Amino acid sequence: MFKMKESGCRKFGIKSNLKGCRQNNRQPDNNFCIFLEQIRQKLSGEVAICLEDNRVFLGNPDLHTERLLLRKYEPGDVDSLFRIYSNPDYARYATGETYGSREDVEHFVSDVIEMYENDEAGEWAVILKSTGKLIGSCGFAWCDTKNSCAQIGFALDPDYRGRGLMTEAVKALLDFGFKKMNLNRIEGFHISGNEASGRVMEKAGMRFEGFLRKKLYLRGEYHDLKIYAALKSDFNKMDVCENSSIE
């Protein structure tokens, strides 16, 4: 996911956070063009950035599920995150920024940790409770507080796919977003072809809403996007997160 909130917010739908995109200044590419477009949209009022409430993410509390702990990033997470972000599938399907080196990931983690202090980063590390290992990341790419809407993004270590673990993490995010952040709509999208991400969102209770044809220009070509969303009213009926808790 790339980032998109002036102070902060995450990635696989998209990530948003102008400060977190600073590596693009060192390595201009298509992602930097997207970054500039986000600034243009922000300044023109086309995108509402979550600056109105400096407690949007409520301090990023620990989120617990049956098998997972979602917690804030720590400096020691860099190597595990780099393993995930350097995977070819991640680079192939990322809808925005990618990390070409361990140094890029180190800068990203450092930025996020700094932004936690002001409740400006909607980022969580995904930890497998049985081993204590970081196996993924998830969070909110952007948050429009005016319209009570946000976008999620996520990434998973390929060795842990096919176990329903990221679905479990996304359910915890939905639970937190609707019950604690008081959101009305949470959405996510992926490049057409990355059907695994779509299945994660559908299994978590989000509905497929349609295609955005040739919406995103990345790596020399235009890509269709598939968009999914959940509404608070639907979520209340589903009760999909009965085993999650917040600390």
C-alpha cells in the first residue's frame, strides 16, 4: 500500500503518509508521481486527510485475536518487515510504494514509531502468538474523519499464507474501526490479479463493490482495481470479531 496522510496512516490497499514517503525523494519513480498527485488532491480538497482529530487511532492499542497480537512497530521489526516487503509478490501487487532496501524499511519503521507519539500512524505489526514472530503488517492507509471513512491495507509473510491469519487480522481492524474509531465505512482495494487479497477482505466480511478500470498507473502500465467495503450497519449484523479484544 503507499501512504497518504500528512501526519500518518498504511499499505496493500494503499498506504498514505507524506513523511513515510520521503524515501521517494531519494529514488524518484512512478510512486513519487502518485505521491505528488496525493498532495495535489489534498490541497484541492479532493481527499480529506485525518487531521481534525489528533486521537484518530486512539494510541494504537494492542489488538488481540485467538492467534494474533496486533501491536505497534518496534525498531527490532525491520528485518522481518524487509523479508515481507522484498518478496517478489509484494513488489508485483503493491498498489504504491515498494521498499528496495533494508535501509528504506528502517526509515519507514523509524517514521512510524515517531508518529505514534502524536497518534498519527494507523500501523500495526501482526505477531503470531504461538511463536512471538512478526508475520505481517496491517492498518489504515488513510482516514477521512469528516465522512467517517477509512481504507485498510495489509501484507503477510508468504510462509504464513493459506491459514486465515490475515483474515483474522483484518477482522480485528474492522472491529476496532467500527467500535472504537466510530467509522461508518471501511474500504480496501487491490490490483486485478491479486485475488488472494480480495479473498481476505471478503472472508473478513467486506463486500466486493466493483472495478475501477485502469485507475492506477504503475510500473509502466495502467491497472484495474477491485474495491471492497464494509459498512458499520453490515458489520453489526455479522458479529465477525467475537474473539477479538483491545488492550
